[in-house]
Amino acid sequence: MNRVFSPTPLALGLLAGVLSLAGCEPQAPAAQAQPAAVETAPLAPQAWQPATEIAVEDLQLLSETSFWPGARFLLSSKKQGLYLLDEQGTKLAHLPGRFGALDQRSDAEGLLLASVDIDRQQPMLVALRGADRRWGEPVYLPRASFKVDGLCLSRDAADNQFLFLVGEEGIGEQWLVAQALQPLAEPRLVRRLSLPPASEHCRVDDDAELLYINEENVGLWAYAAGAEDDLIRQPVGLRQPFGDIAEAMAGMAVVPGGVLALDPEAGVLHRYARQGKGWRAETPLPLTGLDEPERLGARPVEGGLELLIGGDNGLHRVQLDWAPAAPALARPLPVLTPLVQTDEVPSLGDAADDPAIWLHPQEPSRSRVLGTDKQGGLLVYDLQGRQLQDLRVGRMNNVDLRAGFELGGQRVDLAVASNRDHNSLHFFAIDRASGELSDLGQAPTALSDIYGLCLFQQPDGAIHAIANDKDGTFLQYRLDGSSGRVQATLARQFKVASQPEGCVADDRNQRLFVGEEDVAVWVLDARAEAPAELQQVIGVGEVVHDDIEGLAFYQGAQRDYLVISSQGNDSYVVLDGQAPYAVRGAFRIGLDAARGIDGVSETDGLEVTSANLGGPWSQGMLVVQDGRKRMPEGRQNYKYLPWSAVAEALGLE
């Protein structure tokens, strides 16, 4: 049965204060509880021993056993090694050594096991393949700077496996360790984690992408487990009077739709069912006959769950009549991988923002990528991602470019950036032979807080710069270089109701797409003499999640496409470039373990070209800003993807 909890106002006030100070998600508070008598009959676990006596340190129950029919238990021992056992506790496989914390992932082909090698004081990965039923060669992570007390594996949608390391001093790390359950020869550090103190146990719900971690005398926390996620936690269960935990929190097990956790001091099993963005606490179940149960394994069986519990008085098994309904999961989006990443931008923090692609007129392989560093300048990269120029000219936010601008009787390629230091348009000439940029100066705007920017080129070659302000104002300037200096004349003004940033012009059809971050993408006539009548292309909702950030336009031989940075769910949405702007699909950008390139998240600006740049870029290139540099952590950068990968994933013409 479910308990109805009614905490005191003082307890709720204190909880709110604690969560706000801890940086927790406020929308999903822990299940609340008042101390009360347990109303449910206690469970009666039955003592169980393997055929060979084992001093068990940690344990796992296997759900997927098709790689070795009959396999059921994984046990680690500080004295005797690692064991794979069948239903009767008979040894199927044994790896000698001294091992601590344990976790595993398995499929029809085999098993990936992670544990702590106590003698070496290092986390270890080892595979067990069903075909030959032998352990593979162990792979060790570098010795951590902290004592690893707990560890847990996770598996993402692209079948990458990660290992979380937990130390009781509140230190943690996330490593990329395997692909398709095959350990990498060289595991890669993804990020360092600041975790609660007195933490020793963790488990990951792969489907929900949640990392559960205990804080011994406080409760159970859930973190987003994705390699690109922010380190934000939510309380699942807290100690009384804030929640339903009587004494402490130790081992846990993830089950479909929820998580189980042990209070070893109270001798109680807690059950938490996922419910929306939070959890519903079921009545805690006393565990009779167990002495300080701290380790827990679970697997679904007909009618509920089978549990294996480890405590000071040995192992116990029990059947639990509980099967929470698993919340519906969103259909996973295709995950593409970057082919190239640029050198990191020079500035720390949120610095990289918006790219542009310059096409070399004779040698496409010598084309360039421009990228803003909104803390201080404009950067130029080659197609291999190497930084070639760093122009420290001020806080450049967005950048765009067009070829064939008339400047003092000559034709130059022109890049324009929004300079937030001076609320100006900042101009750069691009040498058509070398791709080198030179500063042409600035033109003031009437904006009080310049933000986004894009260019539009008329059929006669005239170029317009469209800049926007955080208050929603757009100013369209006609650019003229006949005097030898770039002059900007205001040609049109319009406004959206709230903050915009991204915009892109379809020069061929003389249309302008603008993004209102929390509302919609709009389209209007790009010509300055035309009325600024905005029509909605797509609104924020199930497909596009706010903020709407960068916009880019792919002009193909057969079809045109609009690409949108859907920052709210770290995805990229592709629409037909012509009305009615049908949604063609969405994708995410994940890591490439072989190349050592991390995934992409929190994207601001992006750019795309359909030009044949040679090699993998024969159908064009997509460049995106990466808001979180991981594997290892560092300053932000830009990632390149071949358009052919996007077209194949979404079935584009």
C-alpha cells in the first residue's frame, strides 16, 4: 500500500531551504514522511549460500542471461575474487583476486563487469563473452586521486558504456569505458563530479538516464546520468522529518519504473516508484532476520521481483510482490557523431557561440570556419579544426558572411559580427586566396543590447545585416562599401514579443527566418521594402524545446532544409525549407570514442553548407557550437559533422 505523508510546515520550510542551497531541482521534492508505525507485514527473506562458501563484498542479480543460460548471480569477494554462479549457487566462472564494489551490464553476447581491484586500488573492467565463456583481458583505469568506495556502470542510447566512481569524501568521476560491452583499450575521463559526502553506493537507470547515489545519513539522490548533462540532483528519499528514511541509506537496485534502497540501521527496504518528474514512496518493508543489510540485487520475475540481500549475517533471498508501472519514455532520437572538433576557444566559461563557413573559391579543402568567442574575439579554423587566427577585437556574439561585397571598387568576401562591447556591426574582409581575415572597422547601431545577427544578399549582390536586441527589436541595415569603408544605413525595423537571437536568410527565395527563443521560429520577407509580416514556421512544443537558438539554411540541389538548435533537449531539428515547413526529423550529437571527441550539448549557434568541400564533406558540412566540453573537460569549442550523416539518418533527399 502507499503511505500518505503529511510533514510539518517547519520540516517543509527547512527542506526547501536545504534544496535551494544544494542546487537541487525544485520541481521534484523527495517523498515526505512523518515517523509512523509500519503498516505492512515484514518480508521474510530466506538465508542462502553458494555451493562454495564465499565471503561476499558485493553482489548482482542477472536479468539478461541468454549469453550463458542458467547464469544468475555475480559476487565479489575481498578474499576470493569474482564469481558467476547459477541458480543453485554453483560456480560457472571465477576470476581470482581481491575485489570490492561491483556492477555489470549484459546482452545476448556477453557481460561487462566493473569492480575495484583492492590490491591495485584501481577500478577494473573485464568482459565475459558467451561464445567461449572465458574472461577477457582486464582493463584498468588509472589510479584515482581518491579512494574509490563505490562504482556503477551505465549504457547510453548509442551503446557506449560509462563508469561512475564514487568516493566517500564527495569526489566522483565519470569515465567512458566500453562500446557494445567491449572494454576500450584506453578508458577516457569524461568529467569530474562533486557528489555528496558519505556516499558509497550508486546505480544507474539506463532507460531514464538517472544516476542514484546515497548520502548515508541524509538520503537518496538522483542525478542526470548523461555524459553531456549538468550536475543537478533531485531528492528521491530523505531522512525523517523531511522524508521516509528512519536512519540511513545504503545499497540500492534499479528496477523497471523505480528503485529499491536499504536502510541498514533500521533493517528496512524502501521502494520508490517513478512518477512524472519525481518519485512516489511506498510503505517501507521491514526485513526480519537480517543484520545490517547493505547490499542489494534485484531482477524482475513473474509477479514482481526477486531480491538478493547481503548483510552482516550473510546472503538472503526473497520474492517481492511489487512491480511499479514504468513511465512512458520518449522515443530516442538518432545519435550522430562529430568527425572533427576545433581547438578550444581561448576564453573560459560560456564563450564559444556562433559559427560561419567561408568557402574557398578555388580550393574547397582550404575553406574556413569562423567562430565567435563572445568573451573577447573572433576565431578562424581550418577544416581539420586547427585554429589559424584569433582576433581579440571585443565580445563578438554572432557572425555571418557573404561573398562578393563591393569595397572601394574591389570585390571582397565580407564577414560581419555583432560586437556587444560597442553595440555595433563589426566588419572583416576575407582574403579570397588565403582565407585570412582583416579588420575593416565598425558601424554603430541603435540597439541598446545587440545580440544576434545574420546577413541577407539580394539578387543584385547588395548585402544587408540584420541585428537584434534582447528586447525583441530587429534592425535591418543596408551595407555599402563604395567609399572604401563599410557604411550601414538603417532600412527596416521590426520586433518580436520576447528575446530572439538566431536568424538566417534564404537568399535564393528572399526570406528571413528568425528565432524567438521561448516561442517560435518565424519567417518573413527579407526585402527591406517589404512589410515585416511574421508567419509562424514552428512553435515550441514536442519537437522544438526552448530555447530556440541557432538557425541555419541548407540549400540543396533538390531540396532546401531549415536546421534549428533545440537547446532545451540538446537536439537539432530539420524542417523542409519551403512551406508548409514539414518536420523531417531530429537528431542528437553523441561522442566518438575512437576519435576521442565528446558529444554536443547546450548548442547556441550553428551553420550549414551544401557546398562540396571534398572528402567526407562532399554533400556539405554542419558546424555546431558545443556548450559543454567533456572527455576531458575544457573550454568550449565547435564540432563538424558531414551533412551526408544527417541526410542518411533522417532520410533526406
